[in-house]
Amino acid sequence: MTRPSLTRGRVRTGAAGLLATSLLAAGCTASSAAASTVTVDVGYQSKTINTINAGTLLRDRGTFEAKLAALGKTTGTTYSVHWLDFPSGPPLTAQMLADKVDIGSMGDYPTLVNGSKTAQYADSKSELIGITGYNLRGSLNQIVVPPDSPAHTLADLRGQVISTSIGSAAHGMIANAVGHVGMSLSDVRLLNQEPSVGASALMNHQVAALGQFVPWPQLMVFRKQGRLLYDGGTNNVATFHAVLARQSYAKAHPEVMQAFLESVKDTSDYINAQPLAAAQRVATITGIEPEVVYLYNGPNGLVTFDPTIKQPLTDAMATDLPFLKDLGSVTNLDLGQFVNDQYVRAAYGAGYDTTRASLTDPDTLHGTDTACNLPVDNPRTASEVWFAGQDVTSLAASPTCALQQIATHTGAVRAAYVPDTVTGTRLFADAAVWVLDPTAEPASRLLPFALDTDAAGYVISHPQARQMDYPSALARFAAA
């Protein structure tokens, strides 16, 4: 990915004022001299699906620019928006420290590092002003291994090399994960790499595993280049991406902050209302397969797009801080001062507190499964099939019903989405480990698991059940 140029024409209000003075001295009209230009530099991560409502899709839809243009018509101010693309949060923070970025979005761990590092400089000091998307269980960060890897548990990676981005949310997930299985970070060898570099290393068997954030692990799974080994949701620690702003810029231009967060809200509403169209557009822009984007931004998806700053997310930051302090990435950060909800609160108006308190996913699967003739209303079983050549997806009441639709359909399947039997986390049906339980109700006899260890555990506790792969599950259903 091409890094943004550091050489930019940057005209701020103060410079415009000097220009106006010069123009007046040259005899120009008062009206032209009174005009001013405010530049806002927005940093984003184009391939991080969790931030598309503050970056990729927001930029594409032009919502922010339109709001500023409308504002400018009432004030005589011209607003100029510059978009700067970054591969991850740390280089974005570096540019905020250099006064090159006014607003940026990044993951939770880089957000905390950003807050700590920028706090040392008055002009660069940042504040968290909103959220882009979140997963309350932490399933946006995962570890994958090559499909033919002998590793089936995290303990199998003892002494092995795991590629990750040091200081990222994925790094923190790995630290928590090894603790869950009685290991420490010293039991594995972490290799600091950007996500795309780590993905290449995994494909070439240069590393044993890749621990990264959205969308890299599931991108590898969809492309048959990786197998899920550990879901960050197992840690049960919320993960999210946040919107940060340079505090000095925000105080000077509060109207820009409010316009930006109103735009993030509008884009979030669009994603939740038109998830399939949004996924296809993001795919066109980024080159990420639309089936992968839709895994995250679709109904019951891995990401909940909601800009409000919810209490579980601030609680998660407090939980994450000790690890970053031990790592030396954070020296001191007062979360009470760092989090500033005034702009997002203004964007929502009177409804902010109600929306902030709600943990209900605004985009869920619901309707009727015409194949099984059952309602689709339970997020723990609701499934979805995207058949090739169709502009809408087909709803299924359960994973079993989804397989029934696939088995009886003539034509290709772009993707099928089913919830993990243990956690409800959405996953690709053809990447799941399947279990046939003949004692279950007919519509619930084929059960998908994200991890083979969980499938094995179910079989042990249900002696009549047996594990099978995806083709066998489809064949079993077709023969029934």
C-alpha cells in the first residue's frame, strides 16, 4: 500500500487571514478578502472494515464534504478535506504527532497509545470523540494458521513464530489468549509485521500463525489460505475502533467535529440499512472480496457500527491499559480526560443517551425461511445464503436449513453465513467444522463450529453425534 505523501499544501484559517490582508493591501474587494479556508486532514485505514464509516465508505459517499459545503454557505468559509490512507494505527499516530492529521480512526490498543504519546505535546494532544464499530466479545481479532498446519490449539504454537503488529489490538488479543491456556508471551515468538506482510509470510510458511485484526484472518479463511485457530472472542474482552481528533484542532473548529461525527452516524445508518450494497461498494474500492466484507458488516455480522461511546468500550480500555503500560507503549493516560463525547452527543441530539445505553445490534436477520417454513428471528441460529447471480440473500432459520437450501439449489453459492454453535459468532459455512447430532430436532441436526476443539467437545458430551466436514454435511442432508 502506498503511504501518503508528507508534502502537502496546507492552508489554514490563519494563513487565509494573512492572505486576506495582502489582498486588501492590493485593492481587492472586502467580500473576497473576508473569505477563509479551513483545511481538515483525515487519516483512515481503507482496508479495515471496522472503520469504513469513518473512512472508506464515508469518503466515497462524500457526506462529510457535503455537510461542510452546506455549512460554508452560511458562514462564508471554504472547507478543504484531505484524506490520508494508512495501513494501521501506529503510522497514523506518527502523523498526528507531526501535526499532519487532524482526525483519525484506529483500533483500541493504538488508540490508547495515541492518547499517551500525543498527551506530551499541546498541539498534538488527542481525544477520543467517537466509535466506528465494535464487537463486545472481541471476535474482530483472530489467529489463523496455514490450512495444513499441525497446530489445532494455541498450545501447539509454543516456541513457534506468530506474525502480528506489535501494539495493535491483535497483539493484545494474543497476550490475553496465551494467558487463557496457561502460557505467556515468552512461550511464543512474536514477529512485528504489517498485516499484508504477515499474510504473505503465512502463505509462504515463513511463520506458524498470523494474529491480526479485521479483516485479515477471515480474508485468509475465505481464500482458503488460512484456518482459524483462535477466536479473540474467547477472551470475552470488547474490541473496537475509535475516532480521534487533535484537541487543539477540535477546539478551534467544533463545527468540523460535529459535521464529521454526523457524517459517521449517517454512514453507519446506511451500512445498517443497506449492508449488501455497502459491502459490494467497499469491495469495489478496496479489492477485498464482497463476501468477506459482508461477513463483517452484514446483519448479525462481526462488527456493530454505532458511533456512540458505550460503557463496555470504556471499560475495555481500562482493562487494556495495564498490558500497554507493561509493554512500555503507554506511560500515563487519564481516560476521564481522554474520552470526550461532546461532539458525538451533539450529532445525536436528545437521543444520544438512549442509543449509547443500547447494546442491541441495529442490523439483525429477521424474516421467514421459505424452505424450512420457519421464522428467522433467533440470532443464535439465523443463517444466510448468498447465491451467485442474485441481488438479495436468502434467509435460513438455522444452519441446517441453510444447508438444505444449498443442497437443493441449482447453481453456485457465493457464500453462506452461519453462527458458531457455542458463541453465535458469524462464520463462513464452508469453513466451519460440522457436527451431525441425530438426537436434535430435524432443523437443528447439523451444527457448525468455528473451532475443531469445540466440535470435538460437543461430540464427547453427545455420544451419538459425530464430526464431519462441509461436503459431508451437505451430502448427508441431501441424502436425508
